[in-house]
Amino acid sequence: MKILVYGINYSPELTGTGKYTGEMVAWMADQGHEVRVITAPPYYPEWQVRTDYSGWKYRKEQGTATVWRCPMYVPKQPSTLKRLVHLGSFALSSLFPLLAQRRWKPDRIIGVVPTLFCTPGMRLLAALTGARTVLHIQDYEVDAMLGLGMAGKEKGGKVARLASAFERSGLHNVDHVSTISRSMMNKAIEKGVAPERVIFFPNWSEVARFHDVTAEQADALRDRLGLDEQKKIILYSGNIGEKQGLENVIEVAKRHSDRPWQFVIVGQGGGKARLAQMVADYGLDNVSFLPLQPYEDLPALLKMADCHLVIQRRGAADAVLPSKLTNILAVGGNAVITAEAPTELGQLCLEHPGIAACVEPESVDALSAGIEACLLMPKQNTVAREYAERMLDKESVLSQFIADIRG
């Protein structure tokens, strides 16, 4: 098939949506599909365009796929308004290379959310070429925005109603909607999408890559990073933004500063400076900040942790399913997940006892208790590993998705 992939995040971004979109495109091309990509220059999670790219120029790349990079505005400190301008600038600049694909006539157009602002252009190209459209939901942007109060305190206010109406228009006017969890599928149906048009397309893990990582590899990385081998490593790795509520991690570190625990926060994001200031104000020496580690070190990094933190604020857990969890499960890691019981993450822990410790979001007491419980679990979590091998294998997930969109 001729497949056009359209979304703001893409390889070489190492975390979140960009990682999965990049791996999906490489896999599709390897299977013999002709793939083109319209995307932005890599900027996430640092919120800064990489130095070898430009945020103000178009760029065409040839490789596994033909890739068009489109200029956009990237705020240094994202706020609600700045984020909307950021997303809107990409939707506008990408419209020109998008409509240029009319002559190529793709068979399928896969739009990856974020950003919903791109759905009108995707639908226009489909109307001009006869292509079928798939809107893949990595984040329910509107739900996350409302759940975190980014559209104001009144969920039924004018801004919220406008955002919800725009979202419904996007969801209702594509051929299929795919998303990454069962609860997010149900949410699409609640928003008016016919059940037969909804596709289950979960984030995957390269399970084999995480299967054979050794304790020696983990110890070597710990030594290279200068982390005390006598301390338990409590690891958060990923985006450091507003959806996570990571200030509670700093509060737990302050409460347990006398224990042999080292809190290691790996990544970048708009909230990092605020967390670092909290650590400095409290005078803590049991919290370390590290940059994102090279992709080849990820298995050892995850193996190194005694406790993984999958932290989100209340109201975000069903709108955003954290991608970091798939690889934690694949390496057999022990995790503390902050989620309410009815959410996808809450149900995962309920249906698979022992897979992780699930605790109440936005509670320092609950997070502290969850970490203590996690550190008492066996070092190798076989429940997590077996779940990953059964449900998250990359080859199986992508093969099923291609079958679904082909049919």
C-alpha cells in the first residue's frame, strides 16, 4: 500500500509519540509498503528544536521513507496558549506539503494525534484522492486539557465546548479511529464513533530487546552514571511536564531523605526547572537529574531500577496511556502507577495482580506507600514480563494493525 503518515512527532525523538511513529514507519517500509511522512523537526521532550535541524525551514529527507519536515513555533516554556499556537503553526505549515501528495494518491492516510488541528487537512486530501483515513489517538488532547484545567475552571464553558465540538468533527469524519487502550476505545465510542470503526492499536515493546539484558549491563551503566551501588534506585524516565505531577516525587524524597534511596529523574520537559528548584530549596542530595540516555542504553537503564515511577495527575490517566510502561513491563520491572481504579491503568493492575503497585494519584502518602510496597516485590517481575510477551510484542501488534486498516 501507499501509506502517508501525518503527525507532529517522529523519529529521531526517543520518547513518546515520536518513538512509536518512527518505529511504525520503519516496520511498514520493511514490509514492502511505500511510506511517506509529513512531520516537524525533532523538538520533544526538550521543547527545543535539535541543533542539526531548523524550526523555520522546510526540509525533505530520503531514507526508509520520504520525510517532509515542516516549520513551526516551539515555545521554550509551554503554556496553554503557547501550546495552541505551537500546534496550530504546524497544522498550517504542513498543509502545503500535505496537499502536494494529491498527485501521489496515497491509499491510506494515518493521522497521529497530537495534533487534532491536522484533521481538516487530512480529510481534504482524502476527499481529493479517494484515500481512506485513520486517526490514531495517542493522546485525547481535549480530555487531557479539560482534566488538567487548561481550558479554565469551567468544563462546560465556551472554550471547552468549542474544543469538544472540534474534536467530535475530527472523530466523526474519518474512516477509522484507532487508539492504544480498551478504555480509550470506549471513550471514542462515547464520543459518537461507531464501534465497527474503532481499531485497537496498542503501543508495543521490542520485547526481545529487553529480554536478555543482564545485571552486569545494568551495574555498568549505574557506575557510568555515578550512582551509589548501595542505594535503591527509584527511577522516573520520560517527559517532565505538567501531566505527571512529579512534585510529589520530590516531597517523598524529602520525607525519606534518611533512607538508602536515590530518586533518579531522567528526561527533559517544561517542568524540570521547577523540580530542580524544589530540590535545591529542600537541600536534598537523594534526587539526581539526568538527561535522556542513548537509545542503546535504555534496556540497561530500566533493568537498573529497583522501582519505576509511572506518575500522572488525577484526570489524565485514561486520556493519556504512558508509553514508558510497555518497556518497563518487558524488562520485568516493578512499577508504582498512580491511577484511579476505574481507569485503564487501574484495571490493568486489578486484572493482573502483581503486575505493578497501583496507588491514588496526587497523594504523597499513597505514593510513599506504593514505593515501599514496590521495593518489597521480587526483583524480577515475572507477571509483568509474561504480560509483555503475550500482549505487547511489536511484530504482532503492527501486523494486526496493517490487517485492520487494509480491510
